[in-house]
Amino acid sequence: MVASRPASPSHPSGPPRPIDLTVNGRAVSLVLPGSVSLLTVLRNDLELNGPKYGCGLGQCGACTVLLDGVPARACVVPLRVAAGRHVVTLEGLGSSGALHPVQQAFVDEQAAQCGYCLNGMIMTTVALLDRNPAPDEAEIRRELSGNLCRCGTHVEILRAVRRAAALRQGAGPESRS
């Protein structure tokens, strides 16, 4: 897939060169200014709406994606920083017929009211559990502390993270602690 946008006046060296990256396992080549945010590209050019525009300052977590497996705030990551790297969005985790264990845990625990924070909560949880399959309560809270939930579903979100850890370890959904 190639997306193009006219060169901006602030790009005096001519039209932008293609920027290649992998998004959700698919090679993508984009002819866009390298300064455009990764979030803008994901939502507007690639039509991936999992990452949300929240604060635009990288502080709320709604736009979180995995960049080479590490949570990144896509609203403040310039496209040029993603060049040659692997980006995973919420859409790249699972499908409607086969949800990722973290997605399933969030559904099972009804860890949403408005759902705006869920993208960041889920993507951050995936990275946490990839790094540490059995985090303790303090580590879960610390990891999620940068993701803002305005609806107050914190208890359900914490329960969902514990359930996701259990699902990924094969303990089954009954471990609700």
C-alpha cells in the first residue's frame, strides 16, 4: 500500500521519499513527510482506528501502539522514527473470531465504559505480559499508570490484566482474584 500527500511547504528539499515500515504484519510504503505523526498516518492513511487521538501530547495513552514490541505514543512519534520498524495496533492483535487473550480478558471483565482508553490499556498490557507473564499488582499498576481512564473502570481493568495473565499462562478464565 502506498499513500501520498502533497509535500508541505516546510519540506524544502523536494517531495518526501518513501518510508517503509511494517504495520500489523503487512509491509507498507508511504510517501509522506517524515514529520507527520504516526497516529495521523495510522488513522487517516491506513484507516486503522484502534489508536485514538486523546491529548495529542503523548500523556493520556489513548494512541498507544507497539513499536518493535515496546509501547509508544503514536501521537508524538514522527513517521520517520517508525521507518524500517514493526508497528502493531489494536487491529493487529487478533480478529473478531479469535481475540488476543488480552482483548478477550478485557471483554470478559467488562473493562470498559466509554472505551476510549481501552486501546492504550490493552496495548500496554500486551507489552507488559510479553515482558513479564506473571506481573504482581504493583507492577500492573505502575505499568498502566500512564494510561488515563476518565470513566473509572480501574477495578475492572486491573481484573482484566490479571485474567489476561492467567489466560496466557493457560490457567483459564476462572482465576479472577
